[in-house]
Amino acid sequence: MKDRVDLCAEGRALASDNTFTVGIVGGGVAGSTAALKLADMGIQALLFEAGESLVSGPPICHLHAGGNLYREISEQQCIALLEQSIATVRAYPHSINRRPTVIAVPVSDPGEPETLLNRLDVLTEHYRLLVKQDPNNAVLGAPSDYYTLFSREDMERLASLPLPAFPQTPEEWMIPVAHYMPHDSFKYPLVVVQEYGLSVFRLAATAALGLEQSAHCEIKFGHKVTNLIPVQDGWLIEAAVDNGEVVSFRVDFVINAAGFRTGKLDDMASLPRRRWVEYKAAYIAHWPSQPGQWPEVIVHGERGTPQGMAQLTPYPQGFIQLHGMTQDITLFDGGLVKSDASSAFPPLPESMVVKADGGWAWSEVRERTERAIAHVSRWLPAFEQAEVGGKPLCGAQQIPGDDPSLRAADASFEGERYARIELVKASSALQAANRILAHFEKQGWVTLPEGWDSASLSLTASLTENNVVEKAKQLTALRGYPEAFAIPFPENNPLKKQQAVS
């Protein structure tokens, strides 16, 4: 195989009979994003996915544009999540649900809202700098509007206003919160921050449609990788297909993007690695009596205790995605495990592997969803009327290294021809792909054009919202989830239609 690919100014490969080929194992958000970026650069990729569609891993609901859900992480991680989130919006423009997030600290919590304020100021200034460097980074709105504070007096005033049909400003988004969440339950100020929602189904649809139109990526659905064999200047990838046959492919470079199973590939390649794996689930509720259009609401709490964080994420048609960071809702006893000297794959209990692959008993779905509804209802009494809305969105996420609280991670390398993409949050995927491309250039295998590290991808920028939504609806049907999860939120907004026309 040819060891070098020269790229022209548009980022396309010059014609060659023998191209540098990358094997990507795993069609989740990590592998799909890497494939999109490489294909966008004209680099040939083989994408191996054991399932029948892309991006079907752990629950994704939140852009994490600043990491404000996590009080325990460092300022540096928050800045990294902000940068990565901006890149994600630009790479997957039709995957975003453009509504803010409310951050609330309950009176029962030992924390204080003031501890968030300095971080928010730092994030605002960093966002302002990013927008100054490139106006296309202004995907979260004006930097001056990144966050807004609300006092107790503000909430009392907003509670007297009618619910807006199509909220546009932070104040309008806060009106239903002021109406229905007891003011005495929280410390002040409350925060509205421009952390948007992220639709896993529209993200998956974007990846699928983008790669389908590329001549530089071949997707191998139904291919479960069973072995990685090092060969001269590359690897041999062996995979089992549906009929039991084992097929093999020679590639120049391997990207291990196998999600929580990344350690299994490390073991195949005899590459030790320390990591954690955590199984988590988010639950689907339906709130037919939902009053007005709601923002996402986060009520902080101590993780792993009965007072763990509550998270309400709105979707169209009254569907709500719920997290309750307690051991009997989103978290699971035995669900956080780490690797050891004998294997790079943490020994996740088999029952959780089965759940990660969709094997839930309905009785447990009902029980845990009802617990999640009750948990959120502590802060939002009207939510008691919600009902079970479907099977959970669930999966296991890997956390590289020794710190299970890490939330910003991307790529790591072993030798010249092997990389892992180790995401904790989906928004880190594009940065990981860019690090791998930089490695390719450093090794002399490619010459990257000017502007190669732009967050925008031609393969996704050319897609229309209608096409993405229709594909996403097909994916919800394929996976057995409500179609509402494919529809942009807020929906039926006449102001959005007016903006599109103008």
C-alpha cells in the first residue's frame, strides 16, 4: 500500500490506485465522526460496525457546552467541553435542540450557586475569544447571553406572566419553571445557560447520510471484529459476519472506537490500558399535561446518594428524558468497574452488557422509570402525572485513566499505527479525529490542506434538516423509540420558519 496521501487545497485526495487506508472499529459517535472527518479529507476508511446502524451507544441528550452539570470537574475540563461542543454543533448542525438549560441548587444541598459563577464568567470570556477568532463559532448565541441569573424576586415576577407559546429569551424560557417549581426549594440565584440539547437520532442520521454520499468510506455493518493482527506497516482486521464466516481486511492504521468494548480490542492487540467503564441509563417519560415549552432543568445533588442530581430533558409531544444520579435510577450497583493487569477490558457484569444491547425486562423499565419520575417530582410536583414513555436509552461509557470523574477525553496512541478514541462525552469526538489526522501528518503519511482542522464538514454541511429528520424517524422506528426523539425541539416554531425565509 502507498504510505503517503497528498491532499489538494479542497481537502480531497489526489487520485491514486493504492491509497492509505484506515480501519475504524466501532460505528458509534466516535467512529462515525472519525470516518466523516477522514472521508472529508479524502482519506480512505473502512468502518466496522457489529450492528445495523450507526451511533446507537450510551444515552446522548446534552451538548455539555461548558460542563455546568458537573460541579466536581476542573475549569480546564469545562473549557475543553465548551470548545468540543462548539465543534459538534458545526459538524452536526441539524442535531441540536436549541433550548437552554436551567441550573438549580436545592436548599437541601451543601453546595452554593455562587461557586458556579466564577466558572461561568471564565467560560463566557473563553467563548467570546473563540467567536472573535472565528465568527462561525457563535453557535450558542451571543457571548454576552451565554448565561443569565435569576433571583427569588425575578422568579416571583415571572410566575405572574403567561406561559409563552414559543419562548425565545432566557426570561421566557424560565417562566414555566417559575410557575411550577416551588421557589422555597432552591438557593439563589438560579442560572439559565446556553447548553443545548443533542438528538442522538439526528446525530446518527447525519453520520449515516454523510457517509453514504462519500466515496472515501465503506461501512461494514454486521461485522463484529474478532481479532487484530499486526503486520508490516499495518494491521489485519478479522471480523465475523452474520453467517458465521470470518473475513479479513488489511489496513495501514487502526482506530479503536469500540466504546465500552475498546478494552477488548486492546486485548486483541496485546496493548495494556487502564480505564473505567460505567453503565448508565436514561429513562423516557411522557407528560401529556405538560404546561408550556420547557427548558432542560438540572437540580444539583450529590452523585450516588438518594439526593443525586435530577435532570429533565424535554423533547416534542410531551416526551421527557430523565436522569436521576442515584444508585437505583441512572446508576447501578456494580456498574462502575475498572481494568486490571490481566485485561484492558473492565469486567462489566453480564447483566449490564445485556442491557447495553437492549435486553431490558419491562418490569425493571417500569420500576426505574417510575423512580425517575418520583425523583424529579420532588422539585416539580406537577410532574407526578407523567407516565412511562418507552424503553430506556442506555449504555456503558469508558473513562480512560484512573479518575472516574473525568469528563473531557479524546484520543490516545500506541506506536505509529494504532489509536484509540476514548470518549466520555459525545462532544469530544471531532477533537479526537483531528488529533489522529495531526498524527498522520507528523508521520508523513498525509499532507493536510490549510484549514483542515475546521469544525465544519462538507459531508454534513450539505445535508438538509428535512432529510436528517426523516432518516432519524426511520432510526427511532428501527430501535423502538418514540418518533418525537427525531423531531427538532422546540417544534412548530413560526419564528424559526420566518428566520429561515429571511
